[in-house]
Amino acid sequence: MEDFRQPTYWESFLSLALGLAPLFLIFAIAALFGFDTIRINRQPVHGPLAFVYSAATTLFLAAAIAAFQKLGFAMWRLWSPPQSSDRG
């Protein structure tokens, strides 16, 4: 049986950031055309500044989710029962 390798924080962060980027890019393009898809302090952001806030939101959300994911892996490894190597 092969040993499970958990991803590093940077692998988790990059995969999440790349996965969230298209969604927030769509939000930024919609905000560029006047839709209220991005808000800062309950105020809608429009125009090119929406791309900046969209990128910042993507990075922040990816960092937060990756941190919780790593915490979950650590808890799982800490409290999982030890693997017996004599299983046949």
C-alpha cells in the first residue's frame, strides 16, 4: 500500500487560486460593464479598479481556504489511527 502524500500549502494555494481566478475574472468583467458584482465596504466597485479588487479577493480567499485545508490535513493525520504495516 502506498503512503499518502498530503499537498504542501503552496500546492493547495496555487490550485485554489487558479481554480477561483476564472470566477473572479467573470465578476471583474461584469463590474467593468456596470454590474454590482464586486463590493468593498458595501459600495459597488466599477471600472478597471474592479480587476484589482477581484485579484485581491481571489488571493485572499485562496489563502484562507488553503490554510483551513492544511489544518484539516493536520487534524486528520494527528487523530487518525496508526497504520499497521503487517496487513497482508
